[in-house]
Amino acid sequence: MSSLYPSQKCRGKKVLLGFNSLADLTPELVKEWSSDNPDLPSEYLRSSRHKALWTCPICHGDYQYRICDRELDDKSCPYCCDKKILPGYNSFKVRHPEEMEEWDE
């Protein structure tokens, strides 16, 4: 007996591997999926509000961001946007080494 309504998988409410997972729909974005995540990107929908760890391709820092809010080149990395400090990348010491000599340690 068939239903008059589409299944939850067809409506995008449940993951159907090979069809509607994050890995299926955005393979380029999945390249930034951090290996420190406990789950795989194939276990999530593109619309998931879950906060996952992402690895920035520019600074290589890991940061947390909701899956549904991520886009390629979306400037979500807090280190590249100078919202957080990543030692060795955007610290005052790295950006202004000449002024560090004058800094009283």
C-alpha cells in the first residue's frame, strides 16, 4: 500500500545515503569537514542545525559552525576573519613581529 505523502527521506527529513546527505549534496564543502568530528558528513542532512567542526583550507584551524549555515568561501572561519586568535597565524606576534621587540615581556 503506497502513501499519498512523500516519505521523510524524499522530503529531506531523514538521510538517504547516495541521495540527500551532506556528502552527496556538497562534496566540495565536505573537504573542510574536520576529522575530529565523531560522525561522518554522510550522516547529516544539508539542512542540519548541528554544530560540526570544520577545518579552514587557508589557516588550517578547526572551528565550530552549524552545517546549515556553511557555504563554500563563506568567510565563516573565525581565525581568518580575526574574530579569534589562532597561535602562529593571526596573533599580534605573527602580524607585528617588529613591534614585539618593543613589547615589555
